[in-house]
Amino acid sequence: METKNLIGLAISVLLTLIVWALPTECLGIPGLTVIEQRVIALFVFAACMWISEAIPIWTTSVLVLVLMLLTTSDSMVNFMKIGEWVTENGAEKFVPAEGFGTMISNKALMASFADPTVMLFMGGFVLAITSTKYKLDAALAKFMLKPFGTRSEYVLLGFILVTAIFSMFMSNTATAAMMLAILSPVLATLPASGKGRIGLALAIPVAANVGGIGTPIGTPPNAIAKGNLENMMDISIGFGDWAMVMIPFVLVVLIIMWFVLLKMFPFEQKNIVIEIEGEFEKSPKAYVVYITFIVTILLWVTDKLHGINANIVALIPFAVFSVCGIFTKKDLKEVDWDVLWLVAGGFALGVGLEKTGLAKHLVEAIPFDTWSPLLVILGSGILCLVMSTFMSNSATAALLIPILIAVGSGMEKELLPFGGVTALIVGLALSASFAMALPISTPPNALAYAKGFIKQKDMAIVGIIAGVLGLALGYAVLITVCKMGLL
């Protein structure tokens, strides 16, 4: 382990132990119990570890879940229990001491790893893996780019829109890697003195980051927001409802960013010729993939018509592809398990916040009636954007969303004129996705920067423009549609 990681780990553990060991009265939350204080300490641990990245962020999620099971659940180790053991009907029973608090069901914590939203993401990964395996992605990219012709500005628009569409159903990283592989030979042929190739190279991460907003499976912050709203607030957002609002929003943002890129990085040459290798396979298994892909997407966007939950629909391709021998044991290893564990860890923190009663005590302790609801919505979005610029947007969402749901539940009436809790939480997911000012902000940014065509200054300017535009337009749309009951 590197020195900086050891320092990050040491600071994380030290701060956690300080919060853990403080008298409960010092935290300023009336009625705070021992178990609730432990949950706060584990929040501090998760925050420090995710920010420092002393260990991989998904590892932190798994570690936090294990620590919660050992220290806050009804299966915690005996020396962590404060109370007494009594004998009832010949069996020993633990009676918690006053102020110890409510232990979390270990089953509720473990269920975070099988949360329906995790299954939704799993289905998205299965679709992405099989589409790549049967070259559906490359063939679709070739098919969708063809109508944009060879005019330089329309080629740029084509790459933006096609990248965004793929990013709605595939991981942003995989989408960016695929589209950059298609684009790299083209970039190498463009004149080094021209700015056009910088715009083309920047178009991929911008489109991948923004495009993921379009569907609940497009990016982990979407899934974290959707899952926590369902689990903690009983607010369900259908796949089709999300897509109907977010896809038009994404298109508007991308069209504006197209104009921005053309203005900042004009092309010297009028035409760009793109040659993409990739044809639709015509084998029986390939046709099964095509049909299943289309049916799954149709079922997702029409969930209000047929009544099948999007999380259940996500398991259909998994079942079909497994039975037909299309998705094998080898393919299972390609699933982004780290993303699933990260999302699950975020849900576990939310469970701890709710089931221990900590969320209720936070709501009672904070004078929400003195807070401006609009300031809370916009302030949390700006905070999320800034944090996500320097750390994983998934980790930022996993950390902030459970806390802001507790805040939102305490301000439910005050937030209604501004779209309610839904606008507050979905706004955080949007803010996380619009953080793209640095190469370290997102994997698509890092991949594009590594190609060597982009200067960090150019990425920062474009990223800041996208972030400011996304937040301003995003919250305007969210507040409007949530007030109208469309989301």
C-alpha cells in the first residue's frame, strides 16, 4: 500500500474512532442512541475512505456493510452489546440497556446486495455484455452514424448522440472506450494545427457522462437515487417515467454542448470520412440477442401499460440468454461487480439511517423550518457537483443521498412547491453526472485524456460549462416536472 493510502486509512480510522468514542451528548442530537452513534461513525468512515480512496471504493462499501453487521445489527458480536442477558423459558435472551438503541435486522442489511435496483443494474450489465459479445454495439454504431454523413460538424453531432444513446444502456466507461476506439483512427488523420479534433475527442466523455442520465440504469447515481427513494420514502419512479423526462432533457443539453464544442473548437476541414468495421451477425443466437434487447427496452419504457416492474424486466434477458447458452459462466466474470457492491453499500448506509431511528432523530434535531427549501435543493446539488469532480460520482451519491433523504423527510411540506423530495434526490443524481471538469472526475474523461489530444485546460472549460448548464437547466426541469407529478 502506498504512503498516501496508508495516511488516508489512518486518518479515516482515527476520525471514526473519535466519533465512535465521544459521549452521545457531544454530537448535539437529542435522544441519540449508542447504535445510532455507531452508524454516524460508520458514515464518517465511509466518507473518509471514499474521498481518500485508500482502498478501492467498492471495497469500502463491502467493509462498511460487514462493520454494520458486526456492530449495529441483531447479529452483532456479543462484546458490542450493552445490556443484560436474561433467561426466558430455558433460553437466554438479550435485553438492551436504556439508550442502547434499536438493532438493525441483519437480513435487512444483507438484502442490500439483492435490492431490486441492484438487479436492475445487473440486467443492464447482462445486456451490455451480450451486445458486445455478438458485436451488436459496433454494428449499431456504424448504422446510427451513417445518416450523419461526412460534414465535419454533423459527424461531431453524430458521435455525441450515438455515444449518449449507448451510454443510456451500457456503462459510461465501456461506451467511451468503444467510441474512442472508433474515433482514434479518425483523430490521427486530422491536422494537428486544427482544433476540430479536440472537440471530437471531448465529445465522447461529455456525451457518455450526460447520456447516462437518460435511464435509471445509465449510471450508478441514478440507481442509488431511485433505490433510496423507493426504500426510504416509498416513492417509486418507473423506468418509462424517468426516460420520458430525462431523455429530452439530455438531448437539449447535448445539442447546446454541440454548439459549444463547434464554437470553441472549429474544424479546418469540411469533411471527415469514417470507416467502421462491424456488421450485424445473422446467427440464431444473434437474433435471440436482437429480439431480447428490443423486447426488454420496450417493456422498460412501457411499464405503466403492462404493470411489470422494471427491476423484474431486467431479469428477463438474464434468464433468456442463460437458457440459450448466450450468457455463460465466463461472461458472468465480466459483470461490473464493483459497481454493484458500491451501490449495495450505499443502500446499506440508508438502511442503517432509517432502521435505527437515526433519520428520525436527525429530523427532530435540525431546525428545518428556518431553512430555505430552494437553498437546500440547489446547495446540495452544488455540493454534489464539487465533490464528484474530485472523487467517484457513485461514491458521492452513495454518501449524500441517504443523508439528504433524511433532510428531505423533515422538510417534506416545505419542499413541495419546489418539486418535493423527488426533485431534491434526483437532482443529486444529475449533479453527480455533470461533474466532468477534470481527467480524474470520471472514467470516460480519463480515457479521452489518455489519448493525448486534449489539454487539461480545455477539458476544465468544457466540463465547467456542462456542469453549470446541466445544473441550471436540470433543476428547472426537475422542479417543473415534479410539481406537475410527471416524475
